[in-house]
Amino acid sequence: MEAFWWGLLAASSLVIGGLLALWFRVRSRTLGLVMAFGAGVLISAVAFELVEEAIDTAGGIRAVAAGLFAGSLVFYAGDFLIDRMGGAERKSPHPSTAVPGTAGTGTAAMGTVAAGTVAAGRVAGHAIVLGIVLDGIPESIVIGLTLVAGGKVGAAMVVAVFLSNLPEAIAATTGLSASGWSRQRILALWALVAAVSALSSAAGYAFFGDVAPGTVAFVLGFAGGAILTMLADTMMPEAFEHGGRLVGVITTFGFATAVAVDAFS
């Protein structure tokens, strides 16, 4: 239950991000800097709460290395498929829903473009949601695994997951709203995804609590590889695009903050 509630807390930012997107227009630069801070926290969490714990658990690096590369390749493959479906901008604060190649004049052309925009928004919104699940399941499982490996929840990991969910939820809500989803339906979706994330966190503790140390190390490495690939592929490029050159400083600040939280927790 402890793993469940920590996982739910981390995933609650999905609902918060959805509400922010429905109520306000959040500035892209602000979200870019939030993403940069979250990226720094995630880098620290991978280094100290995943890889270091995995090496200590397994007493070596073979299982950890195998997990890192397996997680990276699996995430890469899933991310590639989701990008092809229209979810490439899932961490963008304001994803594009324009339809390339549409042209024409008059009312009919305007109607075609409008219909195409809604269709694109529907495809992108659904793909963004799938992308969030792809990103969030390894992160949520790890929250439970930190209880297995370290005996206490990784506070930096919870903070990192919370922050990384915000821009994703805002981007997806924008796409879903453009496709005609109601507010109630969008918020119900985020509540469902948050519940799945919480269950994943509980599963991370329940399923791996009694397995061999090498298996735990592999799973920790797997999540670390998936998260690092996600950072390099989507989160950090979007942070720089929207936050500007200051993101380097903010990322370092996020990393240092997570190290301090880990040291004193």
C-alpha cells in the first residue's frame, strides 16, 4: 500500500497538468524550465537510486548492464511506433495539430482543414497518451522497486516522475481537447492513467520483493535505460526548445537538488 500511495502521488501531476491545460494557457518557457529541472532530477535518480542500488543489490554490473541496454532498446522501439502514430510531441507544451499538405480556398477548403485538424488532434492526443503510459510504467514500477532495494521510497524518484508528468499531461490535454473530448472525459482519463501508474508502483514492490537479487538489478537497470533514452529522445530536446539556454543551469540545479534530497532522506 505504501508503494501504491507513493506511485499515486507521483502520477497525480497528470490530473494537475490536465486541469492547468483546461483552465489556463501555460507559457512554453515556464514548462520548458520545469522539464529541465525534472530532467536533472531524473538523471540523479537514475544514477543514484537505480544504477547504484542495482549494482549494490547484484554485487556486480553484468545484470545491470543487460537491463540498461534492454530498457533502452525496448523504449526506443515503443517510442518509434508511437512517433509514427503522431505522439512525437507528447512532451511539447503546445503540440501541433495542423495537417501538412492541405490546400485550397473557400468554405469547402476551410471545412476540410478544420476536419483534418480535428482528426490530427485526435490521433496525436491518443498517441501522446500511449507515450505517457510508455514513459510512466517503468518510472512507476521503479518507485516500488526502490522500496525493495533500499528499504525506503526514493524521494528524488517521486519528485522526478511528478515533474516529468506535468508537460506531458498539458500536451496531451491540448490535443485531446482539440479533437473534441469533453473536460470530464479528459480528467477521467488522467485519473485512470494515474491509477494504473499507482498499481504499477505497487506491482513493482509486490512482484519483485522476493525474487533473486540479479533479477531486481536487471529490472532496475531496465527502467534506468528506458528513462535515460526517454530523456535524450524527448524530454531534454523539448526542454531546450521551449526553455532556451537557461535549461542547462536549471537541469544542473535539478540534479543537485535531487542529490541533496537523496543524501538527507
